Amino acid sequence: MALLEKETDKNQFIQAMKELWSLLSEKHRCLLLDHISIERFKKNDFIYHENETPKYLFCLVKGKVKIFKEGIGGRPQIVRMVKPEGFFGYRAGFAGDQYSTSASAFETVTICQIPLLIIDKIIRENSNVAIYFIKQLANLLRHADEQTVNLTQKHIRGRLADALLRLKEKYGMEDDKMTLSIHLSREDLANLSNMTTSNAIRTLSAFATENLIAIDGRQIKILEEAELHKISKYG
């Protein structure tokens, strides 16, 4: 862990949290820059563990992070993926709880860590920052509500179609405008869709046979997005 000594690290951090940065006074900007630290995690490294006591608000500068919870039999359930310029790991800290989930690096990531005590001070002194995080938490709650319905009421095909569309919305496509810019293992895709790995493999193969998608290893190309939306909605 290192404080932001390099100008490039400082600029990366400001860019990653530009929306929040615009709400800060000069005093609070200096306070953040004096206390934030930057850390890089390799693929599969844990950023925090379930039941740990929160110390930081995390800002993802570069890479992708998965938030997951261990389920029955130790099988993880991915509850959401974090994309660059996203904050995470703060709900438990705001609530005074221990982490109810774990977070790990899906690929090599760069993360800025802000002490929760510093964020708490800024929130108490700047109502605009408080409103910002209220909106962030409200969006997380909406996502959780939607996820609950998707994972409990939809059949396997609907859950997988929904997962593929959510990945497209969050991470976008590669230059061909068809291939998802995130390359998940079958196990991760299954954990995101609340199904077994074997079911994820079979359903992906079915989608490919129906020419809804094309598969090349971990690369997934969406060929019929409108049809995936129908399967997601009625599945």
C-alpha cells in the first residue's frame, strides 16, 4: 500500500471519482489526497473478506472486481460486478456492520482506498456528498430487488440471458460491437446466474446452437440481442 505520491496515480484517482470530486470543497479534496492510498491486486486476490470489519471505501480505478457471498455448500453467488470509476465496500461501513460479502479481483486491478473515518467526516460536513451516497445506495437496493426477482422466478434460460445482457450493459462490447468485453469462466457465469456450472455450459451451448450467441473459449459474441431480451423478460 502506498500513498498517492505519483502525479499519474493522483490524476487516475481524480478521474475515477470525478462525479464525487466535483462535489468537494478544496479543503475536502486536500483531505482526501492526504489520506487515500493506492493498491494493486492480481487476478483472484481478495480485496476484503466476508465478516471482516470495514476500514475503507474502495474506488476502482482500473480492472474488474466481483462481489460475492458464500452460499450453501460453499458455492459462491456473485451478487454484482464492479466496473472502473465505481465505489464499493462501503455499505457495511456506513451501517456499522461487518462485511456480508467478499470482493476479489476478476483481473489485475488498481484500487484507491479511502479511510471510512475520512469519508464520514466529509459526509457530515457536506450534504451534497451525503446525497450522492444516498443515491448510490438507492441504486444498489434497486439492483438487489431486480436480482432477487431474476434469480428466484426466472428459469435457467432467462437467468443466463439476463446475466449476459447485464454484462453488456456494465462493461460494453469490444471493437466489433458484438463481443462482450469481459471474459468470464463458465463457473463465474454460473455463479452470476445462480445455476450449476454444468447447467451454464448446457444453456450456453443451446444459445449457440440457436444462433443467439457465438462462443470462442471465454469470449461470447451476442448475435441476437433482441431475442435475448425476450428470453430474459419471459424466462
